[in-house]
Amino acid sequence: MEIPWRRDAATSDPSDEAGRPTVLFMAHLSPKKNVQGLLRAWAQVVADRPHAQLWVAGDGGGRSHVKNLVERWRLSCS
């Protein structure tokens, strides 16, 4: 899973993602939003559809936790 933090989003080449199933999650990154549950479900999605991509846009106190989960569950490429 690629997390395009604000500074990175403008540098992404849209033609690279054309045709890939894409989901955008945009919210304040807090435990109440259950991003951890989304990432767990996303791991199952990419197991079935490896080219699918999830974009997480947001900031907040849970940002570092989200980044750690992405690394731990090896979702940085989806």
C-alpha cells in the first residue's frame, strides 16, 4: 500500500496507476476511524487482486501507527 503523504501526492505519475482498482480513504487518522480495520481488510483484497491500490490521505495522531502497520503487514506496494 502506498501512502501518498501530502508532499508525495503531487509527484505521483497518474499514468502508472491507470486501470488499477483504486480505493481512497480520506479522514483524520485517529483510532475512531478504524484505519487498522481497513488495512486488515485491504491485506485480503491484495491477496486476491495484487494490482489493487489503496490511497490513505489524512493526518492526525494515528499517522505513525498507520505507517507502522503498513510496513508490518507489507502493504507498501499496494
